[in-house]
Amino acid sequence: MDVICEMMKLRPECVKEYISMHDTTWTGLIEAIKASGFIEEYIFLLGDIVIIIMKCKSFKESASRLAEKEVFKEWTKKVRAMLIEDEKLFHTKDHIIDLNPIWNLSDF
């Protein structure tokens, strides 16, 4: 089972819109996420920093299936327009950062 954590930074003026989008998430997007193999997904917000935690059997396979869905492409286009790079914080120019796990309680 894969548990993935991603971070991204929103343009400050887009925080309310980002929250609003998720308050009214498209039904088709939810169906596509589930059909692609994602079991759980959580989104947390700290100011303009978004933290997403996803659980699925195989992240690579689920993400690949989801990336093919038109509804996901449309949603992602809207979200990516809200993002900014923060090289100082993330140490990269990428807009979405995958965090590497270093400890898992279930390993013990």
C-alpha cells in the first residue's frame, strides 16, 4: 500500500478560490479519483501551503490512470494556474513537491 504526501504553494489571492473549489468538488472528479484506485485522500491547508495525503495500492498506477481522465485534466489545469514556485521553501522550482517518508508506525 502506498501513502503519498505532496505539498504545493498557492498564490495568496487564490486561497479562497481553492477552498471553494474543494467545497464544491465535481462529482465526476470524485468518481475518477476512486475509479483510478485511490482509497483515501486528505487535503490540509496552512496559510497558502497545501498538503495532500493520498493512499492507494500503487501510486504510480493510480496516478497514471487518473492522468488520462479528461475531468482530472480540466481540474488540474485550474489548480495549476493557482500555484506558485517557492524555491526557498521547497528547494526546487517544481510547483508540486513529493515528500519522502522517513518513518512509518506500521513498520514496527
